[in-house]
Amino acid sequence: MTKIKTQYNRRSFLKISAAAGGGMLIGFSWLTGCVSESNSETIAVPNEWFDINGYIKIGDTGLVTIYSPNPEIGQNVKTSMPMIVAEELDVDWKQVVVEQAPLNTGFYQNQFAGGSLSIRLSWNALRMAGATGRRMLLEAAAKEWSVNVSDLTVNKGIIKESNGERSISYGEIASKAVGIVIPEEVELKEPKDFKLISTSVKNVDGKKIVTGKPLFGLDFTREGMQFAMIQHPPAFGMKLKDFNEEEIKGMSGVTDAFIIDISIPESGMFDEKGFLQLIAIVGESTWQLMKAKKSIKANWEVVSELEDSKSHINSMENALVSGKVTQSRTDGDVDTAFMNAAKVIERTYTAPFIAHNTMEPMNFFANVTENAAELIGPTQTPDALEKSVAKLINIPPENITVNMTRIGGGFGRRLYVHFGLEAAAISKKIGGPVKLIYTREDDMSQGTYRPAYQSRYKAGLDENNNLIAFSVRGTGLPESPVFPNRFPAGAVENYSAEKIGGKTNITTGAWRAPSSNFTAGAEQSFLDEVAELAGKDPIDFRLELFDRATNNPIGEKNDYEAERYAGVLKLVKEKSNWGESTPGVYRGVAAYFCHSTYVAEVFDMVVEDGQPKVKKVWCAVDCGIVVNPDAAKNMIQGGVIDGVGHAMYSQLTFENGAANEMNFDRYQLIRHAQVPQDIEVFFVKSEIAPTGLGEPGLPPAIGALANALYKVTGTRYYKQPFVSKQSVVS
């Protein structure tokens, strides 16, 4: 077994116990049984619960509560994280219930959802919590029986003597384990000994989701709570002066209307950078507030340029020619290599701003009193929210509680905490509890969009069709999508990559697989075109480059492991029977590395009723140990669908600083009939600690889609979306 140092103390236990004890966190029960209904009747509700540590609470009946610390945005961590604890605790999953833990920076680390980091960063902490609990229970039993811990074994929550007949359940010994001194070092299981990890476990909230139980932020209610809505400036570059406040206050169902300001000193990474002054309307129902919003007569002033889509395109094109390079990498002599090349190809790729469009509208509950604040809702960054609210309303962070509901979609949108700040500011103003709810138009026109991007790729081949020169120069509004140390860095002797920043007053932010979501599609489309110019099979061409990066790598700062990268290509080649042609089936391939994970995808496309249709997608994934195979497949499948939909149809355009697409009547998302009919996922077997999985499935989907479309249409796709919003691909 692997040994690991423990990292927590009794003070942490007491703090988390006080914060999360009782199983009722935010006004409705989070108690979620992992047992089936048929079994739940045989497991009695405990009369007493005993806190083993901040993750584990054991009842006197043997029922075990495991807290899931990170926000649940559909990536299934509310199931997967407790599975890791339960594995090391060695408890029967049928005896486990799961609760969402509140924010507690004194105990939990990295308590956020973003960057596909939840499992990756918490892997050791979760295992340690379970292993420590197991050790404390074993020590309590050893003391009870006057034997050594080494004389005991445990399986599914039952402790037994190795050379005797005595046994005792966790529930029976838990009260005596509470007083055990936390060991300085605990043993972890070897991956080969896992019983629960790498098995498929159903989502602990699954039944509640499909039966409409109140799990999401939008479901939360509190007696005496009022509703609130906001109105922000109609365009980026505008600021609020005043509005018909008294008229709005006099409308039916409206209890108050005023201007709020959420600008704070020393704002953090996830604070709003755009609309800081907004109109807030408070009342009895959302319907009355929506009617009141239509009657707002506001005076807005122009404070900066009112941008449009044409200026955005020109700005990026100019930046590629003469923009300031903010980061670069150069290997070899790129200019000379291009001059000596027998064939040279150069292509430019672009992608527009796009919105997140989470299914659950933006919302948050706040109850601010004179000396404290209670915040409840769907946030990916509860710690950032707590700190920002503390600054905004001048209350110490320790007097603020943040409880997380299940999140109806995040994709990076709920990394940003402005809607929680707005709720807090409104609650403070009215002196009572309030629920802030955005309309779809509020959200789509507010910002924090995926940036617009443009990159130019260039490649040179020698007379033997070997790649001897490669360059990429990329910009965006406001950031460049170029990753200088990613593939094909390290695989080409003469290589250059340049990042060029841009300027815009449109608010942007992280969107699923930030920057990678564009770069993978552009890079992988370009590599296919280079392979075609070289007269080589697309997979074989890539594998040649990986062989070079494995056996004779260029440079020392390559971000990827060439063998693992090549491994997923080889696996998807095998599983998809690449190279075997089927009449009427057109194939595209792509592979990409991001969030420490390698994914390769093959798209099979057909033509139905004169339109291209993705028939099947083959995915090969190397993400280390797979905690929950069903959930892992779901994440890859969802990423593929998300990538296809946005690359094909989605865009935000601007005129005089305002978004033209304000709702789904003009902003096209993928429809059910347009989803690939089958997505098959294969995981590389591994004992490496888990890496990211929520985002890596999306980026290669865009490249594989573009390459398959080329085979169908004979046209290369350089601009997203690939089809106009008027087109329908069934």
C-alpha cells in the first residue's frame, strides 16, 4: 500500500461538523440515498451520528454519510468524489448517503468547479479522508478488543479479527473512533485492490432529477423571500445615468426599484468587468417584475466605443499582421526552412463570440443582515463569491455562509460571481431575503462570452513530403488562443508559435475548454490539409510526428507526453477500423491534449435527405484512472455533442455594442435530430492518478467534424459556425 501524510486536525473537523451537521443545509433536504428503494427500508435512520472527519459521518446503524465538497454542474462529482472516499473507507456503497458540503476553506481545498480539476486536485485528499477514517475505526476496534491493528481486516464496513471470530460494524464502533488521535500517516490502497473505483455507479441525484425534486438553485425558496430582476445597459460601452424609478415603484407587485453598484476594490479573477451599475426591481413575483422591466425608461450614456462584428474581424486581422507578440516560442530557423520548402501551405481560421446558455437561468438567493450574510445558489466558485461579497458589503468572510445547490449547467458561466454579488447588494438594500433571477435575454446580452479568435497556420514540406517547418500566429478578443508548447511543438525541427493579444470592451470569460475549444479545431483541420498535401493518411501523418517527438524531441518545454498522445490515436484507429472504406460513409479524425488528458475522435458522416449527418463517433481517451466509467462516458459524449453544436451553428454578432442574438429564436443550438446517433467511448487502462475529463472531449470534436465535412462536401471549413443559422443539418 502507498502511504500518505494526513493534513487535517480536530479544529477542522469541528468547523466542518458545525457547518454541515444535521443533513439539512439550505432549507430542504440534501440527503440522497445511494441505496435502492427496496434496500432503504432495511437500513434504519440512525439515532446518533458520529463525525469521523470532515468528509465522513457514521450513524449508529452503520449508515454512512459522505460529504461531496465541490460544486455539482453535471460532471457527476457529487457521485464520483464520495466514491473515492468510500473506496478507501472500505464501506458498502449500499450503506452510503451523500450530502453536498457547504463552503469551508478551513477544511476543504480547491472547492470549485472549473478547468476539469475537481477530481484531479482532490484525488489524494479524498483518498486520505477515507483511509484516515478506516484507520481510526480500526484503531478503535483494536483498543476495544486489546489487539493490534495489524490483527484486523475490514470489508464493506465490517471489521474482523484475522485469526479470530469476533466482528464489529462501523456503526457499532463509530462512537469510540471519534476520540481516536488522527494518525500522522495512513496507507492507501493499490489501484489493483479497488473494489468501487472503476465500477459504474448511478448518479446519486438521478431519480430526484428525473422526478423534479428541488435540487437546483432555481428551486430554492424561503418564507418571506422576495424576487428580484435586473436591467443592465443595452450595449457594451454604455453606462447607466438614471431611470424612471418612482414610476416603476408604483407598478403592481413591485415593492422597490433602485440602482445597485457591484464594483469592489481589488476585484478578483471572477468578478464582473463589464456592467457594474444596474437597475434592480424587487417584487412579489417574476411575472410582475418582467412586466415592470418593459416599462423602464432609462438614460444611458456612452463611455467607450460601441463595437460591431465588422470592427472585430478587422481588429483581429490587423493584429495578425502587426500586433504585439505577448508570448512566443521558436525552434530552429523557421524562415529559412520555409524558403527551402518544396511545398508551403497557409490557412487562417476564425471563431465568433459565443454565449454559455446554461439550461438553468442565472439565479441566486441572498439574505444579508447587519452583521452576516447567507448565500445559496448555483456557483462554480463559492470561495471567490464569499470573498467578493465580504468586500462589497463590508462583512468579515467568517460571517458569510455560502451553500451550493446543484447547478443546471455551468460550462464556465458560473465561475463568475456577479449574480451572487447582485443578489447580496439587493438584499442589503431591502433588508431582507431575496431571490435574483435573470431572464434569458439578461444572460445572453450580459457578457462573459467565449472570446472571438483568429489564428494563421503555415506549414512547409520538403521534397519527400516531410514536415520541416510549422508556424502559428494567433490572436483574439481579448486573448490569444495559441499554446506555444503544445503539439506540434517538439515534433518539428523548425517551429514557431506567437500569441498576440487584442482589445475589446465586450466582457469575456472561460467557456468549456477555454481557448482549446477553438485551437483544437483549427490545428486539427490544418494538419489534415497538410497530410493531404503530403499524400499521407491523416492518422499515419500524425503518428510520424509523434514518433519524432518520442525518439528525438525538439526543445524541453513540450506540454504533452508523445507516447500517450500517440496511444489514443492508435486506439481510435483500431476501434474504428480506420482504413476500411464503407460506401456512403465519410470519415474525419482529430486528436487533442488539454486538461492533462488525451482524446482522439473519429467521425463517421453520411448524407441523408441531401444533408450531412454524423452517424457515429469513436472516442479514445487517456485520463488516468477512470473513477466511474458510466459518468466518464457521459462527459465525453456530452463534450462531443457540445462541440458539434457550437461549431456548426452558434455565434454572437454585434451592432453598436449590442448583441444581435438575445434568445434562441436567433441563436441556434444543436437540436436532438442533429446529435450524432451513436458515440462510443474507449478508455486507456491506466494506474495514473485521474486527470481532467469534463472538458477534453469537446475540442477534438470540432476538428474531426470539419475533416469529415470536407470529405462529404469537398470544401474546407475555416470559419465557425460551419453553417449559417438559417441552415438546418438534420
